[in-house]
Amino acid sequence: MRALQQNPVGDPYAPPRRPGLDPRTGIHASVKRILMTSMATFVLATAVLVGVAPASHAAGCVTRQEFARVQAGMTMGKVARIFGTNGIFNGADAGTTIRLYDTCTTGGSVYVAYTNGKVVYANAFF
């Protein structure tokens, strides 16, 4: 009778160990290397992209400088492009829509009122 080939821990029922496989995961070393390289590339690419975008746009918040650019008569779309966010619908009354935007400072808010889709009033608390 032929003796069973044992794995490194001595379990006679475990399959024999194949060269190049990680015994804990069962993944071949070259596949593991490709996965790790891909993950590292993804992390670096994400860091570069986030680093290129202004912090206020990445966070979806409004800075004082962005708020200062808003003028009466601007469209809702133009304000959204300046702020980098559409804000949150806060209510409507007699044809006027109010949208709320978060500021990049803690606890601040920006309120913008639109009539017929154009800015009629804007106020901020930074």
C-alpha cells in the first residue's frame, strides 16, 4: 500500500501542497502580486484625483469664496456648478424655491432662494 502524501501540518486528508500557492489563502503568488499591484495603483490614482479636485467640491460644501460669486439672476444650474453640489430642497412658497447648502465650516449653512429658477436672495452663516 502506498503512503499518503501529507501536507506541512500533517493532515493526511488535506490535498497535497502545490508549489507557489499560499497555504492560508490558496491563491497563487503571481495572482496575489497582480492583485496587490492593482490595489496599490487604484489607491494612488484615487489619491491623485482627489488631490486635483478642490476640497470644497470633493466634500460637497460651500466656501466663502464660492458664496461670494453668487449673484441675483443666476440660474440654479450655475449656482450648482459654482458650489459643486445641488444642495437640498428646503421648501417652496408662492413660486419661490429655497435650497440649503452645507458650508465647509462646521455648523454653517447657505440658503439660496430661487424664483422661476433664478436667484432672488442668498444668505450664509459661516
